[in-house]
Amino acid sequence: MFSVILSTASRYLLPLLLIFSFFLLLRGHNEPGGGFVGGLVAAAAYALYFIANGVDEAEKLLKAEPIRLISVGLFLAVISTIPSILIGKNFMTGVWLDTNFPLIGKIGTPLVFDVGVYLLVLGIALKIIFSLAEEDR
Amino acid sequence: MSFIELATNISVITIGLSILIIFFRLLVGPSIEDRIVALDLLSANAIAFIAVYAIQNKTTTFLDVGVILAILAFLGTVAFAFYLERGTRR
């Protein structure tokens, strides 16, 4: 199945949805949102692209194996626990830099953890979607 | 009771009734296409309900839920159409 309308629409919807997922990720610490739902929205964006253009195009667009996204996400989540030990506080205590960055806000270990969750959820959802798509090809 | 409260109360009742009617179509619907359209309409009603709820409680955080629900409902309908078309071709 190939639809010109859906294919063109998905090409414009993909960056919009990715921006929205990134917005959810960055807002997540103090307001509703966070890594999990951001990852799900990003996975929905790629799933839309896959339905419109086929699984090969979507995998080419992603540029990385989903399993690699999963491992990088887990690694980031583990890395984010280390500064709390180095500083001498309890394990997994949030450590924040004092400076405020424009657009992002304060940077700290919870942000690193959230980015890890984002990549992990994106990788797992894409892995499931792509394996189901390749199953009946 | 101000006008906006009256309007939101009436909207809640109307949307609830329409969800019931759509649910009837979802249960009865003779063909699978009827059910898919009913599901799509159900999520559209859910988005409307979220919008009314956000107006009633004077918060904006729930509107993001509506945006995500709209994305997922569209994706679900497209995916249903995708697999339906593949199924009939075989």
C-alpha cells in the first residue's frame, strides 16, 4: 500500500512530532511529561513514517539500530547515578548545576536519566514495531 | 452559575450521550470498517471531553494529553486501514 497523501503528510509530521516529544522530555521534571511519554510520541512519529513509506525507509531514517538505542539509554540512566556517589550524598540523589541555560533550564542528573528513559522507550517501541513489520513481509 | 459553567455542563452531558451512541455502534457495527470509524470517533470525543475538562478546571496541562491522544488515534486509524488493505489483497 502506498498513498501519496499519507507519505507527504508523514514527511511533514515527523519533525513536528519529534519536536513535540522533545518538548515533553524537557518539560518533564516539574510538570506532566517526561522521558517515557516523550519516547512514546517519538516512536509514534516513526511508526507513522513506517506505515506511510515502508519499513526499509523508516530504518534508513533512524540511522541506528533500535537495540543500540536501548543500550545507550540504559547506559545514560546508569551514568546519571554516579555524580551522587562522587559528591557523597545518597545513591541516586539529584545533582544540579547552578547555572541556567536558555531554552533547557537547569541541567542535572535527572535530565540525563530522563534522556536515558527517552532513548530506552524509543528503542523498545521501535524494536517491537519493526520486528512485527518484518514478521509478515 | 456563569455562562461558561452552563456551557461546559451542557457539553459534558452531550459528549457523554454521544459516547454512548458511538459505543452502541462499536458493539453492533455490522462490518469491521464501521467499528474502526466508531473507534476513531470515540477518541475524537475523548479529546473533546479532555478540552471541556481543561476549561472546567482552568488548567492547561490536560490539553497536552489531548494532543497525544489525537496523534495516537490518527496513528491507530491509519494502522487499521493499512492492515485491512493488506488483508483483503491476499
